[in-house]
Amino acid sequence: MSGGLAQTLQGWHDFYMLIGTASATLIGLLFVAASVGISYFTPEREAALKAFLTPTVLHFAVVLTSCLLATAPAHTVTSLGILLGVEGVFGVGYESWLWTQMRRRGFASTIDLADRSWYVFAPFLAYLLMVAAGIELQREIGPALELFAMTLLLLLLIGIRNAWDMTVWIVIRSK
């Protein structure tokens, strides 16, 4: 790792450890919730679960993966920037694909604006911010890492909000 990057990332180490641990824990809790609610996962609900549960797990996994990448000691500014950029491009592509699938399956017209914002538009913005952080890392390390931190926090909050939304939705529907 280059001297400036290593030194700067050392100051962020606890942040990455905390937010990475939180996302890993939340992934585990989603799996527990899915196991408990297994009777709810029927073929009729498969499309909705893929549209809502899978992206939420993915956002938590991206936060965890990003934290692992940021704490890996072998990075240069260029390699970390490229990895963040690729991860962000993947996320933008995934969110675009997800929105297309939601529209194709008729979900887009039945989802209210708040849910559309949290399940598609906010993650799309977060992944664009991750691309920007990867690009900015090539210019100036400090602001890039702050932008990256905002991205991770946004993805974590999106995941928490969406996990809660799904939990409430399943409880209401199961009655």
C-alpha cells in the first residue's frame, strides 16, 4: 500500500471494522428471519422476494465487501480506486436491471414512491457515489474516503430500512 494511502486508511480502520461488522450481522439476521418465515416463501411470492430481499442482502454484502477491500493491506490508490469503481458500476448495473425486472413483472406500478425511492433510486445513487469515490481517489485521498464513507453509510441505512419494511410487510400479509 502506498505510504499516503496506508496512513490515511489507518485513520478509517475502526470505521470500516464497525460498519463491516454491522453489515455482516445484519446479513445473518436476514437469514435468520428468512428461516423463521420460510412458510411465507411460496412460489407465488418468489418474484417479490427476488425483487426486495435479494437486493437488501446485496447492499449489506457490498458494504461488507467494501470494508474488506478498504482494510486489505496490498492496495495502492489506483487499485483501490479501480475496485471501488468496478463495485459501483456493478451496483448501478444491478439497480438498472432490477428496475427493468420490476417494471416487466408489474411491480413498478404497484410500489409507492417511498418504496421505489428506497429499493431502487437511493441504491442507484449510492452506487453512483461509489463510482465517484473511486474516481476521486485518483485525485485526492481525503475527500474520496469521506465520499466512500457516505456511500457505505447510505447503503447500510438503505438495507436497514428495507429489511424493516419487508418484515412489516410479511407480518401484515401473514395475518
